[in-house]
Amino acid sequence: MRAVGPWVRVLLGAAVLGLLVRTLGAGPVLDGLATIDGPALLAAVGIGAATTLAAAGRWVVVARGMGLRLGPARAVADYYRALLLNAVLPAGVLGDVHRAFEHGRRARAADSAETGGSGGAGGRAVRAVVLERTAGQAVLIPAAAAVLLVRPDLLTAAARALPSAGAVGPAAAVLLAAVGAAAAWLLRSAGGRRRLRRARVWASEARSAVLTGRRLSAVVLLSLAGLAGHLSLFVVAARAAGADAPVVVLLPPLLLALVAMSVPVGVGGWGPRESAAALGFAAVGLGAATGLSAAVVYGVLALVASLPGVLVLLPLPRPLRRSAEGRPQDRAETDGTAAARPRPVGTPTEDGTAAGRTG
């Protein structure tokens, strides 16, 4: 039964995209694909590299704040692989799941070699990935909310997508009932209370390990840099699709399309992204067909930007693999201690004596 979930999401994404194509025709999709040229592809690779560096840097900050070893080279490689898997697998998050468990496996192995025990490294690695992705959404969603305050006509465009005005009341009632049932389950059931306790533990860990001092500043700045990268790539896609409006006009619908992409439906954001872009572009007077074309171009360019992840799936030579794991002192940076290393015989120690064998 658990395997049904991802494929249901794929079918939902395909249904949304199919309905959009049926409404607007296949022309915008074909036109968008035909406009992709060499400069756009090169821009996708360059912008994708800068965006991935920012996101991987954010992961390094979060992981080290939680006491985990993670070298920058390994973080970039794993992030590229996760982006590629997210782009081609259902639900759009399976690459991050793989990234979390792979990092946890390495962290457990390192802790076992150094201390003889895991020390909960696997669980911390999973939480680090969740917190890292949450940090990105914590920047994106407020930006989109600010756009809605400035451009309320985007909400009006979204309301037009409903079958009729009379559908708003029943939909709101169903949503409130679902929220109420979820709240009652969390407060009254044993499973719900366990999840609440777990959420409080996660929040406390995030405050103490990540959301303090320079780490918080670094996470926010890197998240803003990542958002700027995604928006830049979307602007390239919009330009390729023929949208020559000023960037300040393009940003509101593009932000909403990025928010829609985060919904775990379909593959690689296909479906929700195109719907949001069509509605947003129509709301700002650029035409729903142009929005659909821009979103299609963005989907292709985002896939191209993640293609370096193919190289990560190939086995690395041993020296490169050892270098990518990060230096041994990276662990010392996370807990303020240095790993004890055996000294060669005859090497002077801190007290001026020579190290040697005893007994």
C-alpha cells in the first residue's frame, strides 16, 4: 500500500497538466520546447551550479550545527544527485530522502569508528536534511505571501480556477473539518501526542543547533541566494518563451509557480508549476499560454541544471572519494574538540618528551 502513494501523486500531476493542455491546447507546450536554445541551456548549467552551491552550503551549516561531519565537496556532490533524483522520480522528494539516509550511513560509520557507537548520528542526519529544506521554504513562502499582499489580483486569478463561486463555501468547510480532525487526533491520540513531542524536540534542536548567531545569518543568506537562483532561471525560461515584460512584473507569478512546485505532486514539479504559472501570467496581463510555455521551458532547464548529478552516480576513484568525504578536522569544528591521533615514535609531545611505546 505504501508504494501506491508516489504513483497516485504522479497521476495527479499528469491529470493537472493534461487538463491545462486540454484548456489551452498543446501549442504553448510545443512552442516552449521549440524556443530552448544553446544559450538558455548554458545559462541553466551556470545558474544551476550557483544555486546548488548555495543550497549545499546551507546543508553544511545545518549539519555541522547538529554535530555532523560534512565536507563541502561531498555536500555539493550529494546535492546534485538529490536534485537529479527529485527531477525524475515521483513526489519530488525522494532524492532528498536518499541524501539524508546516505549521510546518516556515513555519519554512523564515522561515529562507530571513533567512539564505538552511533550516538544517534543517523537520526540527526535525517533531521538536518529536513531542517535544511525547511529553511528554503521559510524564505520562499513569506516572499510569496508578500507578493500576494502587493498583487491581490493574483488571488483573484486563482479564484477563477474554481468551478464556481458556490464551490468556495463547501471547499472551505471541508478544509476546516480536515484541520479540526487533524488537531483532535494530535491532541487526543497516543500517536498524535508522540508526534507533538517529536516536533517539540526537533524545534528545540533547531533553535540550539542552527537558529542561533552566525549559523542563522548564514542559513538565511544562503536561502536567499538559492531563491535568487531559482528566480533567475525562471526569468531565463520566461524570456525564451517570449515574455519580454520587465522583471518586476515577472517576479510575482514566478514566485507563485515556485511555491506550487513544492507541492509533492507529479514528477519534478510538473503540473502544479504549469497551472500556477498560467494563472499568474494571466493575472498580470501576459497571457496564460505564455505562462504555460515559460513553465515548460523552466522544467526542461531545471532538469538540464541537475544533469551533473549523473556524474555523482558513477563510482569515484578512491583518492577523490576520500577527499569528498571531508577532512578529519571537520568533526572537530562541530564539537570544539580535536580527534586524538597516535604519534609516531620519537615525535616530540606538548610537554617536550618524546612519544614512544610503553610496557
